[in-house]
Amino acid sequence: GEDVEQSLFLSVREGDSSVINCTYTDSSSTYLYWYKQEPGAGLQLLTYIFSNMDMKQDQRLTVLLNKKDKHLSLRIADTQTGDSAIYFCAEKGQAGTALIFGKGTTLSVSS
Amino acid sequence: ETGVTQTPRHLVMGMTNKKSLKCEQHLGHNAMYWYKQSAKKPLELMFVYNFKEQTENNSVPSRFSPECPNSSHLFLHLHTLQPEDSALYLCASSQDHLAGVNTGELFFGEGSRLTVL
């Protein structure tokens, strides 16, 4: 079956880079996503990457996709305390299938 | 503001109560979803509606009953719940669940925190 795995916790210091990793099993994934959930809020889309790309950069965010290894990563440069949140990796398969989410990685940023 | 509004934000109910969660989206989307979020577990897809028709029911117990009267509104009717049903229930919408041409991006509400005593 489809599965998305991520580590549960990451702790970094303010100003450092954060790298959150994700692995998935569905080789037919068309899009892969990173969502952010702040305390008491729903999930908000941070960025997404189409499966025929291997990198996408958006300001402080860099997404790397290794389709062969089914590995997705999110790098946050110059991490700030406001980046503290839960980050969810998700994949979308073929048309007509709903997004599959991982358990979320809690990022804790200390000053 | 994501354009998806959920009420109530918090709900406490006994196992014999009947209550409903409401979701409304103002984005002109055609697909709506219920997800369950429990601690240390992946987000669990419960139901999907596309153009008011239910297209997915992810083996959800019958004590959860969804209703989608139109593309903008989605309800989750709750009755005789168990304490293990306590969780954050998230509603989401997307442009069209079945079309392959769009990115499939989901827009989430802030969730309804449910506690079953």
C-alpha cells in the first residue's frame, strides 16, 4: 500500500539550516507536497514539486526530489523561531486519488 | 484565512450525544474532504466528496456520517462516539478531486478539536 514516512522531531538553532526528510512508496506519484501546521491551526501548503523535477527553490525553501530512491527533502535556510511548526510531507498519485500524508515532523527552533 | 471555515473549533461530547461538525468553503472548489488528525499518526483520510457525490469512504465506522448538501458545505454528523475518536477533525477542499490536470492542492480549515468523554 501507499506509505509516507518522516522522522517525528527535528531541533535546530536559529540561523541554522533545517533539513526535513521524507520517503514515499508510490512510484506513480505525480506531485509531492510540503505542508506546514502551526499550533492551533490547519495545514497550509508551503510548496510542491512535480514528479518530473528534481529541485525547486522558493526563497528560503529548497525542495529536493530523488525519484529513484523515492526520497523528498525540504531545506529551510536561515531558520527562524517562526518556522517552529509541524511539517507534513504528502504525495498525490494518479487522478482520482486523495493525498497521502506522513505523520509530520515537529521542527523546534531555539534562539 | 484559507477560505475554509470550520465550526465549532472545540467540541466536548459524551458517548451518547449526537453532534455535528460543519465546514464551509468560499473558494469555488468542487471537492471537499474530512481528515482525522491524531497525535503521532499520519493524517487519516475519512471521506471525499466531488461535486456533492461521495467518492471515497476510507472504511470509516458508521458512527461518523458525512453530508454534503452542495459543493460549498460539508458536515460530519457524530453519534455514539468512543473516547478513541477524540482528535482534531480537519476539513479541506480542492478544485476537483478527479481531474488529473490540476496540482491537487488541498486548502485546510483550522480544524474542530473533538473530545469524547
